[in-house]
Amino acid sequence: MDEQPPITDLLLRWRSGQSEAAGALMRAVYPLLRELAQARLRRQVQSITLQATELANEAYARLHDVRETDWQSRAHFFAFSARIIRGLAVDHVRAREAEKRGGDSVLLPLEDAEHEAFAGGGLDVLAVDQALDELEKEDPVLARIVELKFFSGLSTDEIAEACVISRASVVRRWRYARAWLAARIKPA
């Protein structure tokens, strides 16, 4: 993606309180947040009432609340965004299920069914969230890789940058994570 000016520069200027940076940052990142939201929602097996625009708006609003974060890079920003989008998706599903008293779960595919165990269906967002919480206790870096794969849209190289590990480590650890998830989460 061509960035003019670079998102990292805008983040630093925004953090320092430069008012013109807020508008420029909004124009630069909002379409990207909306694309991430659309990609997450498009991959769902079942319909959901949450719209990509709503998800992007709420994510941006929450990001605004944490403006003082020491932004390291574009990848850091989108890794942070992934955590926010994950939380929003989980909150939405929980609220919807509470309304329906355990109604339909929202399903997401595991990286477009890369692993044959998931080839026929999707995964429950709440099950993924619960598995990530469990994984985070065992291996925080691996949990972050999974979170970034599911919720950020970052490339393998950007995930490596965000996690401060090599690209090969991301690929190897993602392979392990898929097997770990397959053992804990059953496809719908």
C-alpha cells in the first residue's frame, strides 16, 4: 500500500498533539480499518448484524482513546488495531448471544481453511477468543501471532515485525498454532 505521508509519521505527530495529523491519520487509516473489518465480516459463515463501517468506527474511536501509545510502526498500530477488533467482535457476539439466550454463534474460517481439519466450516469467534486466552498463558508470542492472523490483516512480514521475530519463526509458529487450535476448537 502506498502511504503518503507514512502512517508511522502520522501516528507520532498525532501522539504529540498536532491537530492536523489527526485528520490526515483518519484519512490514511480509516479505509484500512474498514477493509480489515470487511474482510473479517466477509469470511463469516453466518450473517451478522454488525456492519464493517460500525466496526471500523468503533475501532477508530477506541484507538483515539489510546492516542498516547508509543507507536513504533505501522505494523505496531495494526497489531494494536487487531486486538481492538478482536475485542469488538467478541463483545458483539456475546451481546447477540445474550439476547438470544445462547443463539447462533458467529463463525470465522481458520485462515481460509488452510488446515484440512477446518476445510468444511468455520470457527466460533468466542471459541477462538477463549483459545487465545488459554494460549496466551502458555505462549504469549504465539497467541499474538494467532490474533494478528485472525484480526489484523497484516502480512507475515508485518507480523514478524510486530512480534520482533523472524519471518521464518512466524511461519513455523503459525503452523504449530493451527495444529494447537485444531486440537481445541471444533469446526462448526
